[in-house]
Amino acid sequence: MSITKHDWTKDEIIAIYTKPMMDLLFEAATIHREHHDPNVVQVSTLLSIKTGGCSEDCGYCPQAKRYHTSIKTNALMTVSEVKEQAIQAKSSGSSRVCMGAAWRNVKDGAEFDQVLEMVRTINKLDMEVCCTLGMITENQAHRLAEAGLYAYNHNIDTSEEYYKEVISTRGFEDRLQTIENVRKTNITVCSGGIIGMGESIEDRAGMLVALSTLDPQPESVPINALVPVEGTPLEEEKPVEIWEMIRMVATTRIVMPETQVRLSAGRINMSREGQAMCFFAGANSIFSGDKLLTTPNNDVNEDMKMFEILGLRNQQPFAKVHQRETVEAADSQFASLGEKPKWSRPGHTIDRNLEASTKGK
């Protein structure tokens, strides 16, 4: 069985990514079968619990309040609304609910307390629960762990070098610090990135270097294809070719053999045949449901039909890591500290981001 390597270099990863396709697929599929059941796919439902109004300038994101998109801003959902959505997701075959809030970082207070109660509620439904809430401190990570959080998502998006061409309002090092804070708990890490933002193959390899050299490597790595949204700085980027997605999935599988590789945003534009190639190359997790936060996604019934055609089975909850115990708020050992951490603001400017912020006014 292949041994997990933590010292991958950019050149080594580029050499894998650019192999002849048949050789790349054979190697990735072989490694995938050594570490995973090739006929089992983990299915998650992504739920936007607080939409829009974000202060960041991420060039790909329609939820940034500085850009002029058609996204409607919604306040934080109630616990009962989230529970209803989670029950529906479970009945549709999802083993995990991922909750996303358009925040720069978590702030202690009533809203975070409400999110903690959402985590407790979903965990008690015997579903894995994941959150993506922006940067978090170590104490906030411990509070999420006590509530029963299974995974925390915090994507690094791209290479450290190209990151500066996409986002100017927070630093790459803050992404890594958040992952480090999560690692101080029993929460698993979900972290990946986006291809199709104008980056080079070297940048794609750089992103995988940053993820694969973490020890331990993330338990889940989402590979997203940019979904260009009108009004965002990246609205005119060309769609990612399916072959690029297959290569990225296969390369990720080879350098992170034990990780669940998640076929994420952009899947709606892929044929069944293209998705099947991605599964063969090592993808073993998807988001299902009509939306990924704010962008369109594949219908769950269509996904189940595809699973039937391909002979795929849904992964059961807690198949990889055991269920967390839910600690009620009254019994928590980690109280709110009212923290006000100074996360970085790099201060450079990105011309296309500035142009998009004034366009349409």
C-alpha cells in the first residue's frame, strides 16, 4: 500500500499532473483502490445559513457586498429552519450537512451561540456536521468541537503566490492559522481550492503542495471549478475543461491517498461521463442538492440516478471517523472569551476587484 508522503515539491506534483492521461488515471485509480472502496461516495448537503453581505473581496464570490450581483442577503437562519433542512437532506441520502455563513471570521456572541446549537441539533440527528464560518480562534474551535462538529471547512483557494491576485482583504497565513486552530481539537479538516480563476498549472501544484505538506493532511479536500457569476471580478473567466478537472482530481488522489477528494462546485456543467471519470480518478465525495451556497448544483434525484447507473453507494455517516459526543451549552468547558483577534489585512490592491466594485453602481 502506498505510504502518505508529506514532503511533496511543486516540481514533483507538476510531473504527476502533466503525465499522459492514461498513465495518470491508472496510477490514481490504483492508489484510490488501496485506500478506499471505489464504489462508495460520501454525499453532503451544503446549506447557506447566512447569505451575502460579506466584507471580503474574494474575486470569485458573489456574496461579497462590494460586488453588484443578484444575490439576496439573508440573516442567520433559525435552529428550527436548519433542523428541517437537515432532516430533508438525510432523507435524500446525505450523510453530512455543511453549514456556511458569509462571515470574515467568527465573532463570539449570540449568533455564534446559535450556530453552536445548530451543530448540536444536527449531530443528534446522527449526521456528520461541517461548518465554514471564516477564520476561527482556538477557543472557538474547542466550542465547536464540544457541540459535536465533525469537520471544519476552510479552503486555501489557490497557491500562496496566486492568492494575492484573488483576495486582498485577508492573508494566506490566516487560512493556515485557522486550520492549525482546528487541529488542536478532534474536528477533522476540510480544505481545498478552486481551479479556473486564471491560475497556472504551477499555481495548482502550489495549492496541492500547501495541502499535502500539512501533517496530518486534510481529511477532505474539495476541488472546485470556478462558476463565474456576473458582477464578480472573475465573471469572464473561461470554463474549466473536464480534462483539467480529471487531472486535478487524479493528482490530488495521488499526493493525498487517504483524503476524501470532493468533486465540488462546477459539477453541474459536467456530463455523467465526465463525473464518472472523476470518480475513477479518485473523487469519492460530492455535494448534492440544488444549490452550493449561492451557485446552482446538481439535482439530488439526478445524482441518485447516476449512482444507480455507475453502481455507486452512499457512504454511511461516521464511516471514517466516529461520531462526536454532543456537550450541551450548560455543560461546556469552553466559555465565550469575547475575543477580538486581529486577523491580517494585507493592504495591496487588485485592479479587477476594484473595477468590479464600481461596475454597476
